[in-house]
Amino acid sequence: MLTRTLTAFVLAATPQVPAPPCTLAGPPVEARWSGTIPPASTAEAPLRVVADVPLPGSASRFDYQSLEPASGRLFISHMGAGQLVVFDVHAGRVIGNLDGFPTVTGVLAVPGEHRAYASATGDHTVVVVDDSTFEIVARVPGPRFPDGIAYAPEQRRVFVSDESGRRDFVIDATTNTVVAQIELGGEAGNTQYDAGSRCVIVAVQTATQLAVIDPATATIVRRVTLDQAVRYPHGFYIDARHRLAFISGQESGTLGVLDLRTLQLRQVLPIGGDPDVLAFDPSLGRLYVAAESGVVAVFAERDGSLVQLGWYRAPKAHSVAVDPATHRVYLPLATVSGHPVLRVLTPSDSH
């Protein structure tokens, strides 16, 4: 008892270090573009198929994926089946097919919390799952159409895009309760955490904007209006190390490369029609942009710019994930010969 009391006293007496601030706060900015958009690549993407692994459930739509690199657990939203599929990338097999996720869209694995978070739009909840036992530990109600998910580690907060609700929901990961609702002024696209600025960024697709959120105060601290060359931003990925954001315009069928230092567009590039999910391999410097039209555009990042490498085509290939350790690329496909499969590919131009 004395040891516990002394420990409690020491913890109480230890000064709490405040979390570093979000550093992208500032006045509104317009990210203009006056350059030309190059023609789309006609090359075949440097990818070769390793396997088509059968997936459980119905031959229906998949959505987001999230990989825990250390454990090798890849969480796949099987939206049409209302299930969360767990695939072991080390063993190359399905290790779980979880029910109770009606019309599941976004998913995010957070190893630091030992949790995976999934957006169940069918019952307007965020479902919290133990990432080892795969048991559902909580259902957090509130969002009208929950979608993209991000995690701010310093505050231990989960940020969820409420697409048609035009908000970002903020969930305390320690209590699984909603602590804030942030009005965005437009429909919410994806939400991402930027480790470089320690800010949360959400695409406000109907306003063609990015809203920068301070995760500590759960308030919008800046808006970046994108040029119409990147119209209706939905999916995006932040390369925090190189201070770049890759933003897909759903209506324009383009990819904007935003410099997060200057908040100006450095490039606008062609991608497949109706783009959705992006994945990035940091060690290889390779970006994958998947589109509803069945195109995965592949780019190489070189000296702060993207170089087109080619397009890979597969039916309804709008979701993509990549394992940075093996460089393998994962495409869940709703139907191949009438059955859902996880197509596993590997770069054909690197060893």
C-alpha cells in the first residue's frame, strides 16, 4: 500500500508536459494552379500479380484498408457484406471475418491503443475492435455517415469524417466517447493526421477545401482552398517527412501535390476517373491512387515531385494498401469469376 501511495504521489507531482501545438494554424490560403496538366501515362504500371487470395463473404463492394506493419494484420472493410476482414500479410491468409459492421466504410488500425476503428454507416456508429482478439469493445454513436478515420497520438483522440453530416467527430480513445463535433461547412472527405505539423486535416469536398484542425482544441485553425484543377477532394495522403500532401479530386480526375510548407500546389497530374483510396510506400517512394473506374495510377516520388510510372487496371479497384516492409500491394476486388478476392501484387522494377 505504501509503495502504491508513493508511486501515486510521484506521478501527481510530475509536471505534465503539454502536447506540441498544431503548427499549420493561420489565415485562409488559396492554393492556386496555373500550370498545365500533363497527359496520362500510357505505360503499364510496374506491378506483377503474386496471387489472388479468395476472400469470405459476398461478391460485393470493399472500401478502406488499414495495415498494422508490425503484426502484419491488414483490416479490410467489406462494405457490401457488412464485415471487417482481417488478413495476415505474413502468413498470406485470412485470420478473421468479423460481423457487426453494417455498410462499413473507413477503418484505421491504431497499434498504440491496441484497437482498430471502423465506420459502420449502416447504424451510424464507429465500432471499436480489440486488434488481437477481434472482439468488439465499443460502439460509438453519432455520425450520420462515418467514413475516413485519423488518430492524433498526443491527445489520444480519434477523428472521424461524417461525410453527409458535414462534420468531423472527435472520440476520446481512452473512454470511447464523443468529445467534440466540428462543423466543416461542407461534406467531409477523408481525414488524416499530419505528424509533421501535429495537425489533423480533413478534405471538405463540396467546398474544394482542406480544413486544418488543432487536435487539442478540436477547432479549425486554417482553411486551404484548392484550385478547381483539383475539384471535389475526397481521398488524400500526407507524406509528413517530405511535407507533401497528395490530394485526389473526384470530379476533376486529378491528383494535386500540395507543398505543406508553402500551402501551394506543386503539381497537378492525371489519375483514373472517380479516385478514392491512396496508399504510399515510404521506403520505395511509391504512391498508388486507386479509382472506381478500375485504374490504379502509380507514381514515384523524386526530389519533392511525382513521376508517372503507369496505370494498372482491375475491375472496381478503388481500394489499395501497401506493406512498406515487402512493398507488396493489396487490392480487394469485389468479384473475380464471381467471387471476392484479394489481389496481391509486387513491384516488377525493384528487388
